[in-house]
Amino acid sequence: MRASSSSSMNFCRVMSTLALRYRSHIALVNVERNRRYTFPEYHRLTNRIANMMREGLGLGRDDRVLLILDNDNLSLLHFPTIFKQEAAVCFSNLRDSRSEHFAQVNLITPKVVFIESKLAVAYHDELSIRGCRIVAMDPAPDLPAGTSCFWDLVEAASEQDNSVELNVHEHVTILRFTGGTTGRGKCAMYAPDHFFACRDSFYAQPDACWNESVRYLASTPISHASQMPFLAAFFAGATTLTMNGPDLIAWSETVQAERITHALLVPTLLYRLVEMRCPERYDLSSLRSIMYGASPMAPSALEGLIAQFGSIFTQAYGATETIMLVSALNTHDHDVSSETKRKRLSSAGRVTPGVELVIADENGMLLPVGKTGEIRMRARGTISGYYNNPEGTAAEFVNGFWLSGDLGYLDEDGYLFIVDRKKDMIITGGFNVYAVEVEAALSDHPCVLMSAVVGIPHPDWGEAVHAEVILCEGATVTERALADHVKAKLGSYKAPKTIVFVSELPLSPVGKILRRKVRERYWLGQERRV
């Protein structure tokens, strides 16, 4: 072991103290599998998993692990386990396509892949060729030879605290992909203190009141935004409940049965809760805080939600590269009593204390209040760069600031307004989709000559993926066939929801497609652009 210092942490001891303090509290509930762990039980289990990774699988400081898991299994291999061992652990999105998963495998070259058993057969051969050891999460009769069973390995491991110490500022413990380009996705690197900064940013908000009475329901992937409230709940002695999918009937039943107090949902799910009349059909009165983010919400929609649920909403703004609440529109800001206050529902709220956020022009010069420019941020939660990608790191990080690519401004009271997106990223239903990857998938179809992919306004998803396509001369193909082609390559949420066949696309003098000109036609007159 390396010599300990003021920057070192033994997380077994940290969690042991929490287990003593909250020894009678439930730390984690997995709804689908009906697994419930008190803080002491969760501590002992995560000790076993960490010790199994170190001793049973031989994972050490220079190794990497990939997780392709549902929420309930991912919760067993999340930060309470990861911080107790030395390998870097990468979160994948179970909903990504097979090709996306293998692009991630190729980039990080994991020694071990923990995978849902339902995928073990389909993924076995390609993972084995790459030298990955495969650990399936549940026993199954058709597991391929050489595949290990997670619970068998865990049972053989010690539940005792270990002596692992990590440098909280420098040791890379977690990897996450920023979004979607197959083979070119950027992989963010996190030290433990990035996650502690995330935790503290929640405690800095005045309205949510994170304490041991909280019961937080994580129904969206905890490989992504849902992990942020998980951190806040865990260190406050609260209970986190996981669900594996966005089934809103099951969500409502769980809120009612488990008396859920806190939740995070993307706007599209909030809209559908109201459309399905869930607040009328189920007792959702226990809810004290609903956080939303990942895509904007129109003020008129927020007014309808407040009428249904009451004033319990908080909007969060953050990013993979700055894993914390960079800004928040808190509950008391969701006020429609005047036109000025109603306008602020279109903002991303006020900057979290401790975050250094500036608005800069194209040359990096700072702009005054009210002027639109690129949002740049520097804080404890800001990562230092991308894994195995020095070019991407150099392009997006300057003097500790992350250059977000979002265009916005601060008003005279410090509210942050995001007015456009510098990068060609589409945020649809809470998921990031890059135009270039969809265009590449379309171009693989023999009938497609060229395409422009943009995000267009959608009442539920914030943005929908839209493509304008020029076909090869004499070629014929249906919109549905092209969408299915992209779906097979990239996954369903990245496939265009609408496709228009055109005879030309706007081009720059050097022949580049001007996506902005395509996009502008759809955003004219919109109250808020993304």
C-alpha cells in the first residue's frame, strides 16, 4: 500500500462509521428483486464484493472493470463498493446498443465485465476474444462455460474491512461515457472527491432537506443522473430505492407503498404521469421533492405540474464533466405570481455556491451580465480530463475550466439562462445523442447520400431526433426503414423520430453541412431554445 496522507481515504472505515450511526436504518431497497439492506448489511455486503474483486478476481490499481447492469445490480457495485478497492470501474448504460458496448470495451480494455445474465450468451464470444473475464449477476441454466456467477464469488469472500487507501483527489476510481459516438465517445475520469463534491452540492440547496427521513426512488439509470441523489441520500442516512425501468404505473405503486419522499425524473416522464392521471389514481402525497433535469421544461408545463403535485419541484443543471449541481432552480423559485418570476421558470436557476461559472466569448474573454456566450465552469466536481484522449482533454479543458459548449447568460439576479447549444448534441428524454453518430449510421445505408441530424422541439422529450436526408439518385427507401436501420446500429433512443427527404442541404463554402441552419427553421418562435 502507498503511504497514507491527508488526501488518502479508507472507505471501509468511513462506511463502518455510517453503519454504526444508522445501524437500524434501511440503506438500500431493490424493488424488483425485493432486496433490502440496512446500513450495516450494506456495509458488509459491499466489503465482500470489494474483497472478491481484489482477491477472487485479482483486480488491482492498474485494472479496469466494465458494468453492463440494471439499477438494482449496479447499486451493489456502485461507489460504496468501488471506493473500497483499487480498480477503475466504468459505468455503461444497459440501454446502449451492442455496438456501443463493444466500442466502450475496446476503449477501456476491461479485465472483468459484470453483466446481466440475460446478455451473457450473446456477449460471451466477443468478450472472451478480447480477454475479458465475464461475471454474470444471477444464476442461469445456459451460462456459457467459463462464465462466473457473481453470488458464488461473493459468498467466498471476506466481509471484513480491508486496508485499501485511495487518494481522494488523484486516484481514478470511476469512468463514465459522455455520450454516444461509437468508437469516438469521450470517457470521463473521476476521483472520489468529485463524487463528494456532488454530494455537498445537494446539501448546499436550501429546499430539498436531505436527512435520514428521506426515501429516494431512483427509477432512471444510476449510471447517469440518478446516482447524484443516491450520494446525497446515502451520506444523510436516508433510504435509496431502485427500479430498473421507467414503468410509471410501477413507479406510482412504489411511491404509494413505500411512502417515497424524493424522486428524480426527466420531463417526459413527468408529463406522462399527468397524462396517465397518476396523481388521481394513486396516493402520491408523500412526495416532498421531485428533481428534474437533462432537458428543459416549458413554464406552462411546469404550471400544470405544480397544480397537480404542489410546489415540490427543483430543476438541476450539471454535466458529465462537472458531476454536481452546477446550478439549481429551487422549489421556492417555481413561482408564477408575477411575469418576472414566471420567466425565471425558463432558467436553469442560480449557480451553486462554490461553483465558478463564467460566460465567455469565442476568444475566452469574460462577458458581462446579460450578454450571451459560452458557459464555462470550474469547481470541485469538474473532472481533469478524458480517459486515453489527450486531444479531447486539451480541446475542452482550459486552466481547470470545462468549456461546456452551452450558450447562455446570467441575469441581474444571478439566474442562468441556457439559450442554445454550441455543440451538436441533442438531449431527448434525458439522454444525450450526438448528431454526427446518427448521420454516420444513416450514411451506412446504401440509399443515403447525405443527411443532417438536429434536435427539434418536442412537447414531452424537450427535443426529438430529426433527420433531413438526401437519397442517392434513383434510390427509394421508407422513413421507417431508415429509422430501423439506425435503431439496429445505435439503439432505439438515438434513432430519428422523424425523417424528411430533401433535394438539398445548406452547406458552408468548404462543403460542410450547416446543421444550425437546418435547426433554426424548427426553433423559430419557441419560448426556449436548447
